[in-house]
Amino acid sequence: MADTAPQIIPVEPKLLPEQRVEKRFPSWHQLALGGILLISVFMDFFQLGQNGFGSYYPPAVRSMMDNWHNFFFASYDPGGFVTIDKPPVGFWLQVISAKIFGFTPFSVLLP
């Protein structure tokens, strides 16, 4: 006996003309969310380096820019003897930013 399963052919439902909605412009919810996001990005990055960047972790970023040993071990001093108390991955992002934009308060605080 060769039983075959019945084939089901998908049929797209036909919409009445009043049910068809074409979106030409985003809804006001999407526009409001986009506006809020733009305002928050502006407020986050406006005068980011105005108050400086502190005196403990930025020297570590500066010494990590000098050589690979300091980079991988998050050394605080240029000699690579003292390490900082945080995991180095967050500082790696700051070092990359400082390499791209230069060692400034903005580039260290950006990531």
C-alpha cells in the first residue's frame, strides 16, 4: 500500500481594499523614539571631556599605549610593574580609542 499524505497548498488571503495599508512614512511612535534616541546621544557626548578624566585609570591607559606587555597586563606604570585592579578588556577599548583619536579626555571617555 502506498499511502501519500495530502498536499497542502498555501493560499494567501485576499485583502479587501480598505484592509490594505501601505506605510509610506513611519508612525509617530517611531519618530518619537528616534527623536529621544538622538537627544540622548547628544546629551551623552556633548562636552564629554569638559571635567577631565580623573587621575587613576587614564595613566594606565597611557602606559598601555606604550608597549604590548603593559597592554595585556593592564600595567599602571610605564615599567610594567604595577597593575590595576580591574580586568584589562575595558581598558583595551580605551587604548584603541586613544590610538585612533589621540590621548585626550574625549577619546578616553568615549568607549
